[in-house]
Amino acid sequence: MKQIRPGFRPVPAQSQPSAPPPAPAGAGAPADRTDRDPAAGGAPAGGAPDRPQPLTSPGDLDREVAIAQLFDGHYASMLRLATLLGADDPENIVAEAYYQIYRKWRKIRAAGSAEAYLRSVVCNLTRMRIRHLRAARRHVEAPVDPVASAETSALLHDDQRALVSALQQLPARQREALVLRHWLGLKEGEIAQTMGISCGSVKTHTARGIAALTQALEARR
């Protein structure tokens, strides 16, 4: 038989604190559980932390390598192209062209078409730049001749300046056709793709450009 100590009173059963009821399904978990959201800084269920994700994917690395090769192999020719087409800032034109091809690299199906796409972007940007300059110069009382950069001047020898000057007086399409054909040595199909016109139009612009250029050079003699 149990001995009862003096002054001890048994607590009635109904007044004893009951255990907390089990949490219903879907209820929020305590803050110190190990299955908290990884985005909130906690470890995933099971206590194993997520492995850090790579900063660049293999596709991004391939793009970086391809763009670097494209820059090393064609920057000088793209700079010459923009210069001969009449751009006053060929370095910026070519830099913008490389930036655009970098952004749209995943839309280019084959790396071999990157050069053709780059040429097309340089032509389009130069054409837009020349239009902008012509519109801006209409509102300027005393137009200032653009100062060629050191890189641009190095591309043009003294015996080429007269030719380039006459070339830049031609309409944009004739100038583009002549530069792509005689300076870059492209075929009619490649020129048509670059300019976004038909092969017949390429022939027309080339013939008219040569006739106008010949007439302008003969008038200088």
C-alpha cells in the first residue's frame, strides 16, 4: 500500500494538463524543422543541402567560345566593311553588331551562318546610322565633318581616299553591293542574303554603282 506524505493532495484527473492535439495535415511546421524551403535558406527534407548551381550552362560556354572566335576572325573585316559603307563611327557599329549577335545567338541554327548574320547586321546598322546623320544634319547650320579615329585612318591609304570619297556619294544600296562584291569578295547569293534582296537586284545595284563610280572618278582627273 502506498504511503501518502503529509500535506500531499492528489490532483484530480480532470485538472491534469492534457497533451497537445496532433497537428492537422498541412499545418505549418515549426521554424526549426529541417524540411523548410531551400529558397528561404533552410535545408531540404532529409537534411541534405542543395548543391550550388553552376553560374553558366554548357550552352552559355559554347556561345562565349563561338563569339570570341568570331571576334578574332572577323572584327577587322567588319570594321573595314562599316568604314567603306560610310559609317562615321565604325567601331561602335561593329561593337553593336557583336552585341546583337551575342543576344540572339540561340536563334542562329548553325555557327557557320554567324558570319553572314554579322555582315547583315553591320550593313543594317550602318544604313540606319547614315540616315540618322542625314536627318540630323538638316537641322544643323554648320555641319561638322566627322573626325576619323586612328583605326579608321589606318584602314585607308592615301591612294584610296578619292575612291572611298566617291563611293560614299553613291546611294546606300549601290554602295553596299559594291563593297560586298569587290572588297569582301562575296558571291551574288551571299550579297543578296546580306542585303535582304534578290540576286537580280544585286546585279542591278552593282552595275549602276560601277557606272556611277567610274563617272565620278573620271570627273576628278
